[in-house]
Amino acid sequence: MRSPILGHQSIRSDSDAEPSAHLPCTELIGPIALLRLLTRLAERGLIMQSQSWTQLPEGTSSSTTVQDIKQILEPTVLKKILAIAVKRISRFREYIRDRVQKGLYHTALINYIPLAELALSVLEFDRVTGGTFANATCGARKELVLCLGNAAEMAIRKGLNDDALRLAAAANFYGAGAPREEKIPVEVVEKNKRRLAEAKRVLNID
């Protein structure tokens, strides 16, 4: 079940009121759902198998053809999907920065979360496929750490200390031992450590 904090309020909205429901926007929930589906297929070894199929597995929709499946699961297409996802995270993160500058911290918070979720979906697909598409997923861990850290900062500013603790802890977890090619700035790592320490201080956690 999705946590109440996860969700979407229009990035372009000038309201910082907490909405009654939080749902990721279609530009994010679409690729999240697609990558989760691709991950399940990869876990079953179906992505590589599909390229040698001459007929579809039993139960497949009659409106789908073997060629459709092969095209969608073709390695070059998958690389494009992954690369576009990483770029979309970066682009949306820049949009959210404007909300932060306007003091719309709650709006920023609930928009950072699905970005982190998309980044995590990219990393999970990369893990399941054994790094086969590593070149296309480069930058996803950095985006994940940035989005989680920024979300933690927004939670701190809104006094959502339990959320701040979870988000800051996650930012530190994924930032630790990140590959050099991710180029996570040292100052970002240090900020996330301070955010975690601040959340623990407010909650009286040693």
C-alpha cells in the first residue's frame, strides 16, 4: 500500500495546501509502472527469451503480435526507455526547484517522492538485469539521492519529522558506496548526514 506521503500535486501549482489525495502525475506514474513491469519480465528471463519467440505465450491478448513484443523488449528500445526516465527525473527536479524558491515546501515534498520512486525503479531494473543496461541507467542513483535528500529537507521545513527521518535515512543509505561514475557531490552527502542528524535530534533519537 502506498504511503500517504507519496503522491503528486501539480508542479506548476502555486498552492501549498495539502491535497486530500496524493497521486503521481501521468508523466511519472507511466514510466514507473512500465519499469516495474519490465523488471518482473526480466526476473522471469522473458526479456531475452522474447527475441527468439515465434509465437506468443498462451493467454496473451489477441491484439498483440510477436513483433510488437520483440520491438518493445528489444535492447536498444529498453536503453532508450531507461535513458529517458533518468533525464525526466532531472528535468522534473529542476521544475520543483522553482516551487522551493517560492516557499511551497509541501508541494515540493510530494513531488520529490515519485521522482525518487522512478529513480529506484530504474535501479531495480538495472539490478535484476545484472548491469546489462548500466550505461543507460547511469545517473539514476545520483538522482535518487538528490530527490530523497531534498524531500527530507522539505519535510524538516514543514515539521514532518518522522517523514524527514525516513527520507534522510534513505538518502544516506543510497548515497553510501555509490559508484564513482554517479558523481554524487560530497556536499550533497554531507547535507544528507546533517538532515538525518537533525531529524534524530528533533525526535530525540540517539
